[in-house]
Amino acid sequence: VTHSIPACIGSMTINSKQLDDESPVSIFAVNKCYVTVQDGTFFDGSGFAALVREGYKVRSDVNITLEFRTTAVHGVLLGVSSAKVDAVGLEIVNGKVLFHVNNGAGRITATYEPRGTNSLCDGKWHKLQANKSKHRISLIIDGNVVQTDNPYTQSTSADTNNPIYVGGYPADVKQNCLTSKSSFHGCLRNLVLTKGQQAELFDFSRAFDLRGVFPHSCPGAEH
């Protein structure tokens, strides 16, 4: 077994002596237990999760789906880039969701703007789907579709080769399709990237780098 148990552990004794879990000698990726808990992964607003160490290749088509819950109006959701300009990015900026794609010829953006500034940042779960099909891109939030024209119709492939960064990214990493540096604060779940018929559900506990991210447990909805 190479990964941790997604659970709460309390009142542990060794040789009848209770361990003091309030002041550990060292601690890594351990969070407090919540009174009410939901499925999902908690991002504390300080870091990111890094997936696919060898690099994720977006190329011509990708469909990204996830659910998010936040009360913050800014935050990086996901970015996959290359050493060149090719990249895709999803972010929340001023309460809007932006889906950026650069196939090499220039960045294009689909923007979902809710009616009220805080309506996506209300601490409730929202469903997001971002689709890139050659030069066409679309964004669906809670069933509302946004499409955008792409003047660069000849350029169809985002030749990315970097990891998938979720919820933020390291300071020394370049992201060509993200405008924000703010790490996401809230919960994410059901991150699936689909290419053709091949759907891949990403388990954050198997990320190769996790900072400020707590897989499998999400504090119950904020009131």
C-alpha cells in the first residue's frame, strides 16, 4: 500500500498510553476531522495538486468535467501547458468561469458570467464541463452553454506535455492559459478528462505532488 487511508483516526493508545494527536512532532497532509463531511477533495487556498508526472497531451480533443464548491471569487481550477504557447486553462476570476485554449496560434476564451457576482461562489456544488474539439471550445456550467468563435480555425491541436495542475500551480511553473495565480479555496470532486471514448477519473490521493490539498474529505457545506 503506497497511499494513505482517507479516514479520521482518534483516541489512539499504545501500551495503554493515549497518544497526543494535538501536538505531533511532525505532520504531513493531515487535516482536522470535520463534524459533517462530504465526498470531495478540500483545497485550503495555499497550494495545488499535480497529476500525470510524465505530462498530459491534450492535442486536438479533450472534454473536462468536474464539480466545484467555493465561496472565493478567484481561483485556478486546472491548467495544462507546454514549454511553448500551447495550453488549456480553467479558472474563476471575479466570480466568472473562464476556459482558455491556445492551439499555438493565439489564446481564445469562453467566459461564463453568472447573473449575480456570487452566484457561483455560494458554497454550493456546481457542475462544470469544458470541451475542446479541434478549434472549437465550449463551456457548460450547471447546464448553461457558452461557446466562442475562434478566428484561428487552421490551428487545431494543443500540444501540451506538462502535468495537469489542479487548484493552483508552483511559482516556477509557466501556465500559458491562466491569468490568475490565486490558488483555489474550496472543494472539488469528480474530475474526469475524456478523449474520444477514453474517460479518466483522477483520484487526488494519487497525485505526485499535493500541497494544501486534502483528498477524500470535504468539510460540510458552509452556511
